[in-house]
Amino acid sequence: MGRLFREGGEIYFSLEYLPEKTPYREGHIKELYSYLTSEIETGGFRPPILVGPSGTGKTTVVNKTLQLIASKGRNVFTRNFNMMLVNSSYSAIRNICSFVTPTPERGLSLNEIIEKLYGTLEMENSIYIIGLDDIDELLRKERGRILEILTRINEDYGEYRVFPIIIVRSLKPIYVLPDHIKSKIGGLTLNFEPYNSQELIEIVKERIEKGLKENSISWKAIEAAALISEKIYGGNAREMINLIYKSALYCERKHLEFINVEVIRKVFFHEYYKHIKQEIRNRVKANILKAIVTSSEEDNYIIQANDVDKLVNEISTLYGYEKEEVVKHLEELVSRGYLLEKDGNILQLFFPKDLF
């Protein structure tokens, strides 16, 4: 049995991979690039803010913008740091400095670290553009101290060489910053809306084509992964990428050569819905769900409206329930999110056949 991944294909599902195409975010890249280059040239700077839920392209936009700036041949350091991995402004500044010049883990004060950073930039006649990714918690914890430090560097030394970019999931931690910090940021604010399922498919398509062998995943499986990522994970592209990646790993462990909808359901269920048996204690609902799950095809997630009516009749006959009772409980399963409904059809995205 062959592998599903192309040679080295796993890398295309990693956080490190920077896609060639950026559907629905090219405008953000152009706007951020234009703002940064203009502010750098004019010698004044207020850090821009990128805001939106996880998995909506903020990190990719920053990385592609930094890549574009670096490609223009200017003497510039660029780096996007994940601020979720640091617990203080001191450690964040040390990490930021270490990318430009060696910095010992202990023994230097914050002022000494900053002096070392600026000294290197000045000696090399360089600038430093810094992405502060997922900085929400650090802003809350220290009331924006890191922004105060980074914006003050240029003021203290009299020349703009350090250019931070603020990347947050919500504007709430910005709103509660002290006024003297808020006054120095927000020259540009870019908003990132969650993706819908069709947008998610277009975004993830490049990774699938480069990372997986041809004909190793069905179109229905891709659609199902996109719908799950839209409805359950709030339009998070990273979750769709992870779901397909984990589904490919599952197939390889099970010596399968094809990702179908049932594989997507199994992998998703293990991650998210594995306590469903405990959550549905009503016997009628459990029997209805069982009938729907067991009747689902391996590579399909849509139960047509006509087939739903047939299922209602079959469940009513099999268990002796009134049809109205079955319909009522079916509607409750939809309203509680166990099943989805679209155009009168039932979408069975979440539960594998071997659940019951």
C-alpha cells in the first residue's frame, strides 16, 4: 500500500510553510506593504494592528509582507515572533534581540539588551521590522509594556530603526491599554474576517495539491473538512489544514490509500465529539442519530430531503415512535449542532459509522 503524502509533502501542512498564493488576503498584503514602506521612508511610525480570529490569515499576511520587503534589497532584518511562547516583555525583547545579535540568557538588563540591539542596527545601518504575533495575552498581562518599550527605542535614540507590527485576535487588549501607549500605535488597522467553506477550499487547495498524491482525497472529503472548519471552528483555515493532515496520517496508519468523508468524520470525531454518547442520553434522539449515521455513505455527507423523509418513516416503524415525535427530536439534534441542515437536506459531518 502506498503513502498518501508526496515525497516531503508533510511540510505543506506545517505552520512554517508559506503558500505561493494568498486567496482573499492579497489586498491586505498590498495595504500593509504600502503602509510599512511609506512610514519607513518618511521616518515616522505608528505600529499597525492586524486583528481577527485564529486561522484567518494574519500570520501569512505578515510573513509574505516581510518577505516582499526583504526581497527589495534594503538592509533590513525581518522576523515574525509568536508571543504566545513568551511570558514576559523581558524574555520577548531578549528573543527579538537575539535574532539580530547574540544575547546571553542571563546577565543583561533590559536597557542593556536594547542598547545592544540598537547598536547592531546602527553599525550595520539596518532597520528591523518585527511581527508580534498572538500578543493578546502578553498585552493583558503587562498592560502593553512591550509596546511601550519598542516604540520608545526610536524616541530615545532619535532615529527610526525598529518597526513593530501588532497581531491580535481581538481589539479588547488594545482598548484597555494606558492612553500614553494607545496614542503611539494604530496607524493602520487591518481586519480579518473568518473564512466561509468555499474560501477555505480555495485556500487549502494548494497545500493538498503539493502535499498529497493525486487522487488520494475525494472532493466530498475536502468539502466536508471545509464545512466542519467553518461551522465548528469558526472559519479557521488552520483547523482545516490540520484535519486533512491528520486524516492522511490516519490513512497511512490504517494502510488506506484514500481519504473519504468517513475518514474525515472519524478523525474529527476523535478530536472534538468523542463524548457524544454521554451527551445524548435521550433514547429517541440516540436512535435517530444511529439510523442517520449508519445509513450515511462512506464518501457522502448529504442526506437529501426526500431521503430524510424516508428515514423518518423507517425510524418510526422500527421503534414504534410517532412521526411527529421523530421530526421534533430530529429538529432538536440540528438545533443543538449534532447535525447540520441546508436547503432541507441533513448534513452528517461529525459521526463515524462505528460510533454505534
